[in-house]
Amino acid sequence: MTPAARMRARVCAVAAALAVAGCAAGSGPRPAPIADRAIDLTGRCAQTEEDGFREEARLVVRASRVDELSWRLWVGRRGTCGFELADFTQVRSRPSIELAARDGSACKLMVWQEPRRVTLAHAGCEARCTPGIYEEAWPVMFEPRDGGCATR
């Protein structure tokens, strides 16, 4: 996948994350509703993009319950963000999964499945990233069939 295509896919995932989080603004077409079905995934995505963006993510979900989650991403050499399951509690499982930070902050993680990918996204998690990079900390996407990194 080219960097431009990856960027388009990530922008769409961010827009969907905002809609899931109830933060979508005003005009434009709304994304289709998320199908209300159980999510099952054993996912591992480790990749480095041409622009230096890198991610390592492990996500295990059984019947929409998150059993494992470890996610670290690098925005070039400028900084990192990190998320571990022990720091979150699951507060919702359908139609999408939502995990809230145990520290009482506004940070939450969201997992949802579309036909071609399972997306793990974050919202309100600036404190878990190096200052100045949060706007570039994109979601990670998994192939639902094999759990690898989504290619589209």
C-alpha cells in the first residue's frame, strides 16, 4: 500500500472513530452504522511506513471481550504513544468495544469491525503520547481473517 493510500485509509478510520465516540461534527455524509455482531480477533500488527511511522500492536478479542491489548506507535523519530490493557477497563462490548482509562482521564480506546478490517483507535489520550505528536497518532487496523496488518 502506498503512503497516500495508507493515509486515506487512516483518515477514514479516524473519522469513523470520531463517529463511534459521538464526536462527529456537522455536515457531510455520516458513516454507516457499525454492525452489531461479536468481534473475534487474534491480531498482531508490526509495520514501518516509508515516512517513519511505525506501530506494534497485539489485540486479542473473544466474543467482544478484550483479553490482550498492547499497542505502541512511533511518529517518526519525534515521539511515541503507548497503550496497555492493564491501564484500561472495558465499559462496552456492542456494537463496538470501548475501554476507558483507569486513571479517570478522558482517554478511551475503541475497537470496531468493518467487512475488511478491525480498527483499534484512541480518543482523548494525549497524555499517553510524547507532546506534540498526538494529531499524527493514527489508529491501527487488522485484517479480520488472519489478524495481520490491514492492507486497505
